[in-house]
Amino acid sequence: MTAQSMSVNVERDRAFVVLSGEHEAYSADKLARNLTSLIAEGVPVTVDLRHATFIDSTVVGVLIGAHRRAADTGIEFALLLGSETGWPVRRLLEVTGLDSELDVVD
């Protein structure tokens, strides 16, 4: 298992929630709390998955919920992918259709 980390940085009135390593049910609750708080404060959010090697369906559920809450309140919500994003992350986003439903920046 790859070590996991999560950080929240606010730059220029936008929050960046950075996930590194493998994330599953254990870290999904912390992610949900962070995203809920940021959206409630009206802060646009980018979830940076450039260094995420794995996410499970629990994390996907958190991302979907956060996206819906942000959309309901008119707040921008995006996912950031990169060349280091793990294949399982990209595949799960593709299989679930989230890559076309969410604002994904690659």
C-alpha cells in the first residue's frame, strides 16, 4: 500500500485539496468533512489527484456529493489530473462516467 496524505491549501480564493497515494473508506470521511466545510464557506474547490495512485468507490461517492453540493450553490468544483495520476484512478473515473460529468482538468 502506498502511503497516503491529504492537504488543504487556499490560494487566490480557491481551495486545493491534494490527495497523494491510496485513498479509500478510511480517508473518505476526512475528505468529506474538508469538502463540505469549504463548499459551505463558498470557496471554489479543486481536488488535486495528480499524485493519487488509487481511490475507491467511497471516495468517488464523496466527490459526487461534493460536486452536487457545489453545483447547487453555484460554486466551482473541479478535479485535477496529471501524468502521475494512477491508472486505477483514471479508470474508475472513466467507468463511472465522472470524467465527463465533473469538470476534469488534465
